[in-house]
Amino acid sequence: MNLTELVESSEIIICCGSGGVGKTTAAAVLAMRAARAGRRAVVVTIDPAKRLADALGLDGIGNSPKAIEGDWSGELSAVMLDTKSTFDAIVSTYAADDQQAERILSNRFYRNISGALSGTQEYMAMEKLYELQADQHFDLVVVDTPPTRHALDFLDAPRRLTTFLDHRLYRMLMAPTRGVMKAVNVAAQTFVRSVAKVVGADVFDDAIAFFTAFEGMEQGFKQRAAIVLELLTDPRTAFVLVASPRRDTLEEAHFFAAKLGENDIPVEALIVNRMHPRFGDGRPEAARERARTLSGTDLGSLYANLAEFTLVAAREEEHLEGLAELVAPAPVVRVPFLRSDVHDVAGLDEIAEHLFPG
Amino acid sequence: MQPEQFFAASRIAIVAGKGGVGKTTVSAALARAAALSGLSTLIIEVEGKSGLAAAFGKAPLVYEQMVLSEGDGGAIGEVRARTVTPDDALIEYLRGHGLARLSKRLVNSGALDVVATAVPGIKDILVLGKVKQIERASASDRRLGGGTDFIVLDAPAAGHAITFLQSARGLADAVKVGPINAQASDVMGLLTDPTRCQVLLVTLPEETPVNELVETAFNLEDKVGVSLGPVVVNGLYPERAGLDADPVAAAEVAGATLRPGEADALSTAAAFRRHRMELQRAQVARLAEQLPLPQLRLPYLFNADLGPAEIDVLAGALLEGISALDDLTPAGNR
């Protein structure tokens, strides 16, 4: 399936890849194409570069979709993920009553983890995805995932949160408040005391207060995490891998694609940004030889320059080979260096020409 | 400025920058430049990435130090490297606090993750605490004639770099007493002392990376109080004369014949380079205007991926750039 068919038929598209490769821009272009095809699309961005955010009307924190005006027959909306407000909203939704919500939201431990729990951003991106795809208004949700070294943090995020809530360390922590301290063996007590010694008693008390307040809410979180995981593996969800042609970036992308494969999730397309263009069809060695014999002349300089770019282009293709094979039959879409950075719809259109040729 | 003076200014250089700007490349080149100036240099890697050792043609790094490039026992120092991961650092830390028996269990049971969650920044502080310890040990070892003269810390990708370096201040506020508080205070002492540590920010000569670098620079100064060294601009196309020439006319002058289509390939390739270089120059100028820090510039490497030979090319460019810098104001006067 090519990218055009992909944006016209998928219900969810997840753009993933390492930092600095142009994921946010790719996500915006895919959503824009869907809007041009008459669909109602929304793009969830994580941390857009400021000028792109401005261009998309995302200045200021907005945790709900904002429509972007443009000459499309469908609709294009964008939302910038605000991890903390998303988490707060979930707590409010799942709390048994306002008092429970308030106890959690004002807890110092909660305030720490809601912004900093490893994987929280990934998890909240998935929560946002869940919320938006459930919204009948949108036909397509495009998610730009947080840049992460640990490639599949966002896949693991729902599971990780529930594991966290279930962790036996916390079971131990909470034991005293439940009056079953005698059931906890001596070794565990020593363990708990040691942890308290390391992290400080006040942190410990906050944590106990948090888990006490959280009592009864785990179930809701778990169910929701299960649904999100299902969504991610649904055939209507497409993963698009974004990379740049540098060797190290492609190695990470390779790792990423392999991990997705282990989870039975195919990569539906590979977008490689910032490719050096290929000038002519000559071999680098030939140009370099000409540069050598013509050294000292203007023509020699021109050949030396051509040789350098031909060599770079060939090397980039070589780096790309293994990954292209791994994701096959997914198409590999090459986007060359652009005239300038993207910060308006015209810039997005320039990329669109490469993603959707013809 | 003499490179010797530059490398003596602070014992640790923290190399930081957004993903994809070549942070690891710069760490490798900087370490080699210090080694070429006669210093025994250690690179500390904190994310468990494989790129650094591979660039030197070596097997992946481990917790124990390994040699990445040899010294000659005199004018050239060796480059060594090691990783410092939070798990390793925690085990050491607990051992140091008489909790050795529990340390394995704490890590193996996944409890570290839970603790790390409860106290944001604790992983970062464990890593930085270990870095501080290495710095201290290297200072005393040197009197015995060995040890490390210069340390390059390959920091996590920004924006995590800010959180990483800010963890000390945050923790010192959040945890008022106990060993963690002491650790955080020690790390803050390290970060805010320009004779012990400075940050080198890396960017590409492109709009978005330059914007983010400027923002990071001000954040680091304001929120961490760390001293900023020169900015490293990576990936500049080297100057090349004669790119304005028309290929057909140039062929006539040189008495050469062009194959079909070649004139077009030559002129579009030349135009592409001229255009990109113009953009790069504009971004370098903008960076200089927005951030009053000296710049060290590294060339884009057309000919090969990063390997030992390329690291030497880049180390040479760094040394050249450092030599062209103004002399340092003594740290106390800054």
C-alpha cells in the first residue's frame, strides 16, 4: 500500500522514530493529505518546533483539538499533548467521587509522577489517541510519538503503568495502612526500611498517601490500558517509521522495526527525510578521477564537488538497504533536503509532493 | 588560546545537544583532541549507546574502562571510555551506604524503577554522583602519576539534558535530608564550579536546531547555573572554490569534454552546495547574534562514516578552532 492509500484508509497512523528526524512534520503532512482527500483528520503533536507550532495555530498550551483553516475539502485539526492535564483529566474521570480526585491531584507524589514517571508522556500520548479515536468526529488520528531511545516505550507504557500500580513494593508499602503488617515478613520490612532510608521518609509518606488515595482506581486504568494495546495492534492502525539517512539513526530505526515485528506489528511505510539528492547517474569514483586529473581548474572543482555528493548519496542508499529489506513490502519514501526549514502550510505541501507523488 | 589552556580550564566537559546533531561524534572528537594535546582522557557514556565505541572501531562499552585509542606515553594521551548507567550507579551507591545485600535485590526486582518514579531525578543524580566520584578520584590519582586528566561526558539528548542537569537542584529541594540530599548538593557543587565542569552545546547549522540550542543555553545558565563553553557547530560543508563556474565554459578552458548530461549534474550539484552553504552561513551568523558564545566549527564529512581517521580530522578541526579562540578570562573573574 502506498502512502496515499494509507492516509485514505487507516483510522490511526502512528509516526515513530528517534529524535530530530522530522516525525512531527511528517505527521502533520499525513494528516493534511487526509484532509485534502476529504477526511476529518486530527494530528497529535508532542513537542513541535516553535515556528511549526505557530503555523499550525498551536501557540499556547491547548490540550483539545484546534481546527486549522486551509483549502482542504475535509477537516484538519491539531492538538499539542499536555501530559499533565491529560493525566489529571483521567484521574478526574476515574475517581469514585470529587474527594478522591482531589486527594490524588493534590498529592505531592502524584504531582511528581504525573510529569516525570518514565513513560508517562508515551502513555498519555496513547490516552489522547484513545480519546480522539473514540470521538466520532474524526476519521483519522495521526500521532507523533515522543522521541525516545527506548524505541517501544509507548507500546510498553500502558503495561508499565499498571505494573507500577501493581508492584509488590507498593503492596508492601501499603500493608501497614491495611493493618496486615504481621503478614509481611521480616526481610520485606528490612527492604522497605532500606528504601525509605535511601529516598527519605517524607517521600515515602507521600507515596503511601498516594497509593491509599488511588485504591480502587487501578481497575479502570488496567482496562483502559488493555484497550489501548488492542488499538495499537488493530489492522486499522498503521505504523509509519520516520528516519534520516545517517548510519546511527538508521540503526535505531532498524532496531525499532525489529521490535515492532516481535509484537506482530508491521511497518506500513518508511519515510527517510533529509536525503542528499543524487546528481546525474555517474559513479563517484569516475567523478573523483576526473577531479584528480583536472585538479587546479574550475572544472576539477566542479567534479570534486560532484564526487562528494555522489559518494554521500550512494552511502545513504547503502545504509538504507538493510532496513528497506526488513520493512518490505512497505514502501520507502525518500524526502530530499528541502530549500528551507518547514514552518508553514506551503512547507508542508513541499514535503507532501515527495510523500504523495503524482 | 593554547589547547592546553582550554583543556585545563575545567576537568569535565559535558557535551549536550538535541538528537541527531552529532553529540557522540563531537564527544569522540573532543576526547581525541584532548588526547592529542597530551591528556589522558576518559569518555563517560550514560545511555548505553553503541555508536561511540563503534566509531573508534571497538566493541561496545562496558562499566569497566576500556581503551578506545592508544597514547604514545608522552605527547599523545590515550582515550578511554566507560558507561555509567543508573542501575550500576545505584548498586555502587548502596554498597557505599552499607546496603550491599539489598542492592541486587532492589535492581533485580524492578524496585529501582519504582523508586525512580517516586523520586524523579534520582536516576540522573545517581549517574551524576558517580561522574563526580570519578572526577574526584581522577584528581587524586594524578598526583600518583596516572589517572585521568580530562573527562568528556556524553550527555543524554536534549531536552532530557536540561532535566538531567537540573535533577540536582530539583532533588535538593524535594528531599531535604538524608544521603540523596547530600548527593544532590555535591553534584550541584560540581555543576556550578567552572573550574570543574563546563557544558559544550552541539548544534547543526540549521534553523530548528539553532533555535533549540539558544533556548537550551539560556535554560542551562538560568536553571542549572552551569558554565557554558564554546558552542560546537557540526556538519558545515567545507568551502570549495570554483563552484560558480559554468561547466561547459570550464570544460573549454580545461580542454576537456563532458559526457552527455554531465554539465547538468555538475551545475546542479554546485548550485545545491552553494545554496546549502548560504543557509548554513546564515544560521551560523544568527547563532552568533543570539548567543554570545564563541563557536567551534566542524566540517561535514563527505567521504566516509565516522571512523578513527574521521575522528582525527574532526579533532584537528577542534584544535584549530580552539587555537583561534580568545584567551580565557580566569574563572574567578567571570
